[in-house]
Amino acid sequence: MEKNSAKQVFDIFRELNGVPRPSHNEGKAADWLCAFAERLGLDYDRDGNNCVVIRKAATPGYEDHEPLVILNHMDMVCVADPGVEFDPDNDPIQAYVEDGWMKAKGTSLGSDNGMGLSMALAILQDDSIAHPALEVLATTNEEDGMSGASGLSADFIKGRKVLNLDSEDYDTITVGAAGAYLQSHEIAYHSVPAPAGYSFFRLSVEGGLGGHSGVDINKGRGNSNKLLFACIRSIADAMPLVIASVDGGQANASIASASSAVIAVPADKASDAVKAAEAFAAQLKAEYGQSDPDLKALITETGACDEVLCDRAAAKLIQAICDIPCGVVDPQGCDSETTPVTSNNIGIVRSNGSSVSITTHTRSFIDADMVALGERIKDIVDADTTLVMSAPAWREDKDSDYLAMVSRTFEDVLGFAPKKVEMHFVLEAGYYVSKYPGIQIASIGPKIVCPHSTKERVDISTVENIWEVVRRILPQM
């Protein structure tokens, strides 16, 4: 197989990673995309949510063919290793290559979905490919609410066939995606003077693999928020305990890998608290030694705090986190034994001086079950809850002519027939199916491992292969 070089894809990706693009703050990325279109002399539109569509006219002979939408999102989940100074609103991603993989130094890489977006932009600047009229659509806030996709106007795109480049399993065509129900809960509290005669400790659960709270939710990884409060409860069940602060997780759509709290217990119970935490740490190692081997619980003495959470709020917080379902809730496979139907993730638990913020990200292929679980979680927390996102699930017709053509192209180019799978991540497709009647969607992409984490990496060879598949699909449209 003679492949066209994907160098231009990687060049665009490196340029894109110099543009900060966290969810909710994609203005700089939208500016960059508009400038990219202007540089190529292409027509574009930008809406009030900073979504951008760039249009390229059909090549000669394809003028009467149906337009194709190439769909990606411009935002990324921004997380950093502990101790790494990283401002996602201003700092670039520092990518490097190692052993055939592209990675990032101390942060998430942004290959989800920056690599797919880079392929789409490379198509726009490559005049050697025959194609119908193209609409390269880049949406915003896909990772934390999908407000970009949900807010698109009915006339923002004209095409009714969509090639989405936001999949992460190289040998598959994604033909379905779970829905998402993202909620933010605020447990209000008032601070009270710290009790006299108490010893203060920093209790942490850290070193976890973390990862994507959809595709990695069934891999046996520990959620540090959930485990931290299990440890706190094990201590609180044996002695009086107060909480001064809590800081857990980095992103709503990531499995929390590091969480900590400052707690205090009566000084004469301090040694018992340490023993309880150490016993919990041993239990953690026994349970997660294989699936999350570096996960650990630590307790260290720290300086006293002047104020702590009131007892009512602390008890409510412990009860809520311990009772919220976390992980796979309904394990019955959709189209395979390994794809769960329903799950929930506790992304962030953080105190701010007047309330503790908790985010929960519920996913399911059954919309009614997703909403029911979300409402159950709302009742468990019993606090001020905001529904951030309710995105519908999506299931494509696996026997459509469009999917058959994409599958044949895979086989012609790469020598194997891709699996058609439904994935436990959220795609914007559910919105498009309801917003644009008759739309058909195929989702493909390179191999991305550990998205939404600092271990995120993309297999360079699969980028090259998917690039060639995309190039071969376009003339067949």
C-alpha cells in the first residue's frame, strides 16, 4: 500500500497545540480556525458559541454530489500531573514522540479530538484529493456540556452525511455512543472555628491511572474522590472527625486520579486515625494492585486550620460521596461483552469557602435509564443541583450503504474489515440526529490511549493509516 504522507496532519496538530483550547474557553482556537480559513481563501461561519464551519467547494466532476460534513470538536480536556505548572487558558501543549507514540510533557495531549481536527484541516489545504463540497465543522465545549453542538442553528450545515473523526479505537467504526447527563451539585456550608485539642492531617488518595470516564470506566481503575471519602468514613466511624477542605479530581469527564482533604481528629485519637488510614491503604493495594497499581492512600500530619466545615455539611458530604454510584452501574453489553450500558463518574469534589462542588457524569445507551440515575444521584446529594448537559444517545443503522462504503475502504486500504461498535463515550451525534433529519454518521479515528489524562498518547502509525482511509473515502462520496 502506497500511503500519502501524514506530515501535514502532524504539522497542523503541533500548530494547534500552541493554541490554548480548554472547554468553555475556545475563543483563541476559533480565532485560529478562522485565520486558517482566510489563509486558504475559504468561506467560513462562526456562531455565538464559537463553533466554526469552513466550506470548500467540490472539485470538478463532483459539483452535483451530496456535500460531506467532516465533524470534530476544538476543545480538549486539560489536566496536568501534580507539581506541573500549567495554565490551560494560556499555556501550549508540549508534545513529543517516543517509541512510535506522540505524548505530552506532564499534561494531557489533546489528540482527543485535535488529531481528527488536524486531519480535517489537512484535507482543506490539500488540493490533490477529489471530493464533493466539504463542510469542516469544529464545535465547542464537547467535553464538558456539548453546548456548541446543542446550540447549532438548523442552517449552520447543509450536508446530511457526516464523517466524524473523534473515535479512539483505530480498528473500528463507531456506530453508536452513550448519552450523557452531567450535573453540578453544591453543598452549602458555613465555616466554624476549628475545635481545640485536635490534630490535623492531610489525607490523600493519589497515583491513580485516571482516564476517560466513558471508555475507561470498566477497566477497574479507582476513582480517587470515591476512595478518599471511603477512607474518611472509615476514620469518622471510629472517632470524631472534622473536615477543613477537600480538593479532588481535575475534570468532569475524567476518572479522578488524585484527591486530598485536610481533616482533624482529637489529639488522643491521632494514632488511631493514622492506623485506620494505613489499614485502608493496604486494602487499596490489595483491591487495585493489578488494575491501578500505583494508586495509594497517604496520611501526613499538617498544620492546624483556623476554620472547618460545620458538622452538618461535613456529614452530608461524606454520606453523599459514599452513596453516589460510581463506575459501571449496568454492565450488560450493548454490542459486545465489554461495553457497559450505564455508568456514573464523580469528576470533581472541591471546597471553596462557602460550598463544596461535586460533579457527576452519568452515561447510558438508554436515555430513560440515564435520566433516572441522574435524578437518583440528585436525590442522594440533596443539595443545589444544576443540570449542565443532557445529551441523547445515538445508534446508527449498521447496514446502511454509507457505513458499508466506509467499511470497504478500511478493508481496501488497511487489509482488514473494521468492527462496527457502540462506544461508552459521548459523541455529539445524538444532537445531529434530532436537529438534522435524515443525517447519517460514521465515526472513525486513530488509536488514542488514556484520553483525558496525563498518560494520553496517540499511535503515530494509526494516524497515518486513518489519514489514508479518509483520503480514499472522499472521492467515493
